[in-house]
Amino acid sequence: MNQTILEMRGIHKRFPGVHALNDVSFAVRKGSVHGFIGENGAGKSTLMRVLAGAFHADEGEVVIAGARVPAPTPDRMLELGIAVIYQELAQAPHLTVAENIFLGRLPRTRLGLIDWRRARAEAARVLDRLGFRVDPAARIDSISVAQRQMVEIAKAIARDARIVVLDEPSAVLGDAELEHLFATIRRLSRESGVSFIYITHRLKELYEICDEVTVLRDGQVVASMPIAETSTADLVRHMVGREIRDIFPPRAEAGQEIRLDVRNLSRRGVLKDISFDVRRGEIVGICGLAGSGRTEVLRAIAGADRIDGGEIRIDGRPVSIDGPRHGLAHGIGLLPEDRKTEGLFLDQSVAFNVTVCALGELTGGGLISGRREDEAVSRFVRQMRIKTPSVHTKVRTLSGGNQQKCGIARQLHAGTDILLVDEPTRGVDVAAKRDIYDLLVELTAGRGASVVMVSSELPEVLGLCHRIVVMREGTVAAVLDGSGATEETIMAHAVWQ
Amino acid sequence: MTEMTARETSLAAPGAFARLRSLAQSLGLLWVLILLCAFAVYLSPSFIQTGNLLNVGRQVALFGIVSVGMTFVILTRGIDLSVGSIVGVVAVTSALMLASGVPIPLTMLAALAIGAAFGAVNGAGVVFFGMPPFIMTLGTLVMGRGIAMTIANGEPKTLGEAADAFYFLGGGFLLGIPVPIWIFAAIAAGAFVVLRYTPFGRQVYAVGSNTEAARLAGIPVRRVLMSVYIISGVLSALTALIFVSRLTVGEPTAGTNLELEAISIVVIGGTSLFGGEGGVIGTVIGAAIIAVMANILNLLGISPFTQQIVKGAIIIAAVMFEVYRHRRRS
């Protein structure tokens, strides 16, 4: 039981502007469940991609069952028994469960044709052994997310995986399903000697399922030990590495005047009777579990999605926002959740990205003045500490934090004073996070703008927001006062009692 | 204060460098063109005879005008396969109008309007019905040719008495240079300014780089898409007028395969089929490269059939280079 099956030693991985993994070392014992915990952007996913052979580490080595792996590639790692089950499952939705389990290596008949009968029978045997009740002939897009997770595990086991990595399965599984998954993990680890790496955000799960835990912070291992030797308080301290309140600028008093008033906002099947308001100089946080409608509220207010009912008032006047263009005209700007697919023009320059939605003031006689544009953008680059070689550099080459700042700069350049930000610090390093916090406070306290912030990082919501709207299943579950709220009170409202 | 200005220039200076580099990329293409021309002269001194050069220039202009419109469409990540058929429809309708005594200016306006209408249909299909541009314009390609054939009953239409007066547009000279070349120069220059220095141009690039981000940034995506297809349609109609003027006849088959020429020119000119990258300078040089290449192959006495093989290979090479660049980036 004490034999080491996997060891990663001195792993370094650098991206432009970010040292994503800094001298990461840890060991996993055969038949154990090894937990990984850390804030968003701590490096967990990067580390697992290195383990899967999808990323090349700049330095360091991977040792499996005592043998160093010379050049890890995805194929090689699969052969060596590493199976990584990502959050976004990499499945072929139109194929059947059996086909997915044997993807790329379906059994053949003597004529070289696919032996469907054997494929189904073997798939059924694997699923049966794992105690999964899934029909091998069912199409992937007809089964639940939890069942898909099961299929992925079955696929790993069918390949004789020795180490299975689960990347935040609890993000997509319900309680009962999670319990079932845990039972499976326990059985496989004890009876078959399969090792698991279990990545999560939730401390509680670590204590339920893990034997050891490694805490990552800013790309470094800050602690690695048996779970029995830790306490929740220790782990939180390791994860955060500082008193939470310290990195947030002091909260200024918000104004009295209501700028944005959302009344009974509804969108069929997604949002129901959402009401809250935002005052001048105020930051309002929106919290809730994934799928609770947080992002959808922002999109509806910004005009990105149609609404079916309710009213939005700005400065007391009802407005109808038909499309993001209208939103912008009313001074409402949206910083979307996924900056790469919804926010930025990655192959265009910093200047292009900053000025694109308000070119009017840079034009004279219908033509854009390059000089005026460069000046305006340079000013933002300086003020916001955007690290870029030039305003003409392609945004793709910047780090996550600097990309995000470009997105915010666009809103400021467009003169929005009701800023809707969706996960503004996701995938952003700590220094840039602090800059973004400072910026949001500067905007509200300094310039009287109003901010609505969706975030799944409760510390930042607690540290920045004057009030917190907690959502649950498309409705507002509670509106809390920012200074009195705790992670526990927020979570209590966010989940069903 | 002085320190601030210093920092500002330090930020802007590498920008000038980046611009130089993108210019150098077009210049790289320009070198290809220059080498081709040198090769042509080496093959046959008659290449630089005025008559031959003007012929090449005329061809650059004809294909170039349509290619400029195609550049707009491709920059938005679209494609317009219907350009050749628009040329066919406009060729026969304008010939019929002229022959029946409609004044030249009115005929030209009507012709451009027909082009715009075709473009609007393409744009509407893409914008309001979510049709993939390839399929939408494939449909109008086939329909357009059918319309041209139906109107003309499958036969070339002569211009009647208007032929002489109308000849200037496609066959005339201004300061010793054929009129179509002037027209092309004006259009290319205008398109260059629009794409590089106007908000509309920026929006074209924005839509092509990331349509969803463009929409969320408040860019009128539908209007931009409508506009580029209309621009492409109008420039196709203009090309048709030049054809008809020079040939003094409106053929329903005019412009057949023109879409392939235009797409090749735009792609060879370095505009990305993935949208959001490229521009008009490349297209102008691309048009020249294609024309000079054809001229060289003619000078070498290579059969038109073999020429097609060569041209196809060049298109594949150009796109391969483009795909390779994309892959290296991601």
C-alpha cells in the first residue's frame, strides 16, 4: 500500500507573464486518493495537463512506478496508465456509451470490421463491475452529466488506468451522484489498487474521500500531507496564504442615489423575478452555485440576452435594452465571463481592443486619428498598469491579467458608468487581481460608477462588495449586507436547505 | 511632463515598428511580384512593352475590383461565391437597357442597384436566417446564372447604338492609361482608407475576429455583415459594366468562375479565411501576381489547361502557408 506510483519532481511551467507552476513536487501512493486544492488560478489544471502530457513542462520530471518518463506525450501517458477526466468532458456526443468507452480501439472481427457485439458486451461488463447503471447502447447526448462522468471513469478503467485524475467532478454532480462516485473511488482504490487524484474547491470533500492532500497556491506547493494531520483552518490558511481582508482596498461608503434598478426580471426557464438595485459608488456582488443564473442576470441587464418580463430602470427611468448596443448607449457595459471567446479580439492589438466600441471621439472628418488613439490607449496602459510591449501588440500574447485589464479599459474608454463584470479575476495571477480590485474600488469610490460583480470566489465578493445578491435556481435567495456576510451565510442561501 | 511624453512615445514607437513589420509582410508579397516581373522580362522582353503592360494592368483592374469587395467579405469570415453570377445578370440587363435607349447614367445606376440588391439578398440570408455564407452565396451563384440565362434567352445581347458612347468606361484611355485601371486605383485607395481609418473598417475586422465579442461590444454586427455583401455586390456590378463596355456586348455567361479568381487573389494577398486579418494592399498585389503569372505562362506558350494546374497549386500553397501560421500561433 505504501508503494509510490507517481512522482512529479521540480515541475516548472511558464506562460507569457505568468509562472504557472513553480517547482512543484509531490508523490501519489498506489491505491490512495490524493486531493489537490487551491484557489482558481493556483495551477491545478496546468499541473494536470502536464501530467496528461498535454503541456510540456519547462523543467522537472515525471516518474511513474519508479521509472522516469523521458518525453511525456498524451499517447505515452495514456499507455502508462494515466487517465485525466477533465471538467469539460471530452466525449463524442453522437456516439454510444460503448463506442466512447472503447474510442479509438474498438474490438475487431477477423475481417477487420468492428465487432459491435463484443464491444457492447465488454462495455457492459466494465460498467457492471463498477456498479454503473448505464446502457452501453445509449447515445452520450441522451444520458445525464453524472452518467457521462461514470462513462469516462469506465473508459479509464477499461484501459487499465493506474492513476485516474478527476478535475472538480463535484462542479457538475449532485449530492447523490457524488456519493455514488465516492463509493466507486473507494472501491477501486481499495480493491483494485487504482490511485486517484481528486481536484476540488471544496474542503469538505477532501475529508470525505482523500488520504493525502496537496495545497497549491500561485503555482507552488505550500503543503502536502496526510489529510488526518490537517484541519480545515490550516488548509484555508495555506490556500489563501494571507489574511483575506488584507489584499482588498478599504471599502468606501456608497452613495444613496439608486442608479440601476432591476425589477422582476425574468427569462423563461432561466431567471425568475430577479429584483435588486445598485447605488452610485456601490459594488454589488452576485453569488450562487454554477447554473444558478448569475451570468444570465448580467447578460440580461446588458442586453446580451432577451428578457421575457420585468423592468430595468436607470436613474429612475424605465429603459428598454434591445441588444448590447443599447446597453452601451445607456452607459451599461458588460465584461463577459469568458474573455477569450466573448470579450476580446485576440488577434487584434491592445489599441484595437480598447477603442473598438467608442471610436467616435477619436475620429475627425470620419477618419480615425492614429495619434489620438495611441495617446488615449497609452494613458490607459499606464494608469492600469497593463504590461505590454506596445499598444500595437496583439492581445493574444498578453497574460490573463493584462488581457482582462484591456477588457476593463475598453469599458472605461467607452465611458460606461454601470459596469457589469463576470468573474473578473478568473485565471488571473495574484498581482493582477489586486490591480483589478483597486481599479473597481477606484471606479466606484473615486468616480461614482456602479459595479455589479459576479464571482465564484467568495473571498473577493466579501472583500469588495457593499451588498451581496445570492442566487439560487434562477431566483434571488437573499440580499446580504457585505460587511456582515460570511462564506457560510452566503453558501447557506445558495444551496437548498 | 517631459517624462510622461517620453513614456508615451516609448509605448507608441514599437507600434510604428509593428506597422513596419506588417508593411514588410505586404512587401514580402511585393518582392514575389517584382521577381515575377523580372522573370517575365528575362523570358521575353516584350513583357515590358507598353501594350502588354497595359493588358496586364487591365486584367489586374477587372479581377481586382471584384477582389476588393471579396476582401471585405472574407475579412468578416464570410465568402461571396455569387460575384460571377452578379456580373452575368448585370451584363445582360445593362446591355438590354442600353439597347432599348435608356440613358447611360441611368443604366449604370440601375446596374449598381441590381448588384446591391444581390448583395442585400446574400447579406439577409446570412444575417437574418443564419445561413452559412458559403451555402447562401452558392445558392445565389446558381440562381444568378439562371436569371442571366433566362433574361438573355441564353444569347449575347448587343448594345445597339449606345455601344460607342459607352465604350469609354471599359475601353477608353485617360492620360494614356486605360480607364478601368483608374477606376480600380480609386476603389482600392478608397477601400484602403475605409478599412484602415474608419470606424466601419474597424468593425469589419472586429466582426471577423470574434463575432460574439463584437456583438457584446455593441458593434452593429448585422449592419456590418449586410454592408460587406452589398459592397461586394456593387463592385461586381461595376465589373460587369466594364466588361460590357469593352466587349460592346452583354453575355449571360460573363463572369463565369470569377468568384474563384477573386478568392484566389484575396487569399494569395494574405487575407485570412479565418477572418479579421489582411487587407486591401495584399489584394492589389495578389491581383497583380495572378495577372503577371498568367502573362508569363502565356509568354512561355503553356497551354491554358496547364495554366489552371499551376494556378490551383499556387492557391493551395498560399492557403497552406496561412494554415501553418495559424497553427504555430495556437
